[in-house]
Amino acid sequence: MFMSPENNKQTSVSPFDKIILFLDKSEAEYRLIEHDLAHSSQEESEITGKKLSQCAKALVLFGDRQPLMVVLSAENKIDFKKFKQKMKIKDLRMATPEQVKEITGAEIGTVSPLGNLFNLPLYVDEQLAKEEEIVFGTGLSTKSIIMKCSDYCQIANPVIGDYVG
């Protein structure tokens, strides 16, 4: 259970169910891949047959005390200084594992890059946005979604920019 952004009450809809409902409602084409437990982006890449550059890593951060999400390729790291300057943020920090769970209902490593589902401002690095297809978490470490990145960007509506160092 996690806090629903709409009414700040606990909800029994799992992050996985919420993601699938959203994708189905948006009529986006996607493939749901069921697989063995993936402990890392490298394992997810190998299991799904996608390059590491196509694995979307969703980071929950706090910028000036407000939660936000930055999504980048699993092979990259966010450049905190660059992101702070571009977004005019003074204080930027990673959310704790407990905060990630409270905000998204998912454990770190399984967070979906659909920040709009959690009412989070969403930023996607331009390198990931150039990929034809991406693979991402569903809130479960045994299921992943593969979809065209252009479709993902259309339904997620992120701010695309250069956020990696």
C-alpha cells in the first residue's frame, strides 16, 4: 500500500496494477516481460535482451524539499550540479529508500519511470529519450515493460534535457 497523491490516503492498488491500468488506458503499445528476479540493471538488460543504454533508471529526488523524478539510462549517473543549475534548485538530494516506497509504492530498483502517476515533476535525460525502445520497472522485480521511447514520452510528458555527467 502507498499514499495516493490524489487524496493522501492509503490505497490497496499496487504500483504494478496502477502502471498497467495507466498503460492500457493510454492505449500505448507495450510488452510485459515476466522474468527471474533481476538484482541489477545489468541483469535486467541480459534478461530482456535490451542494451544497458535502453534500461530506464528512475530516481526519486527532493529538489528544494519537493519530490521529483529524474529518469536516465542505467549506464549513466545524474550530474547533480548540472541538474541543480538547469532547474534553478538550491538543495537537491536523493530520496531515502523509505521515502521512495512511500511516494511510489515500490522498492528502489523497481520504480517505474512514470512519475506522472505519482504527481511528480518528471525529467528524462536526452540520451535515454533518443533510444528507440526502453525497458523499465513495474514495481515488481520479476516483471518489466518494454515500449517505444516515443510512446513513453508521449504518455509520461517529461521535461527532456541533458542531466548526466
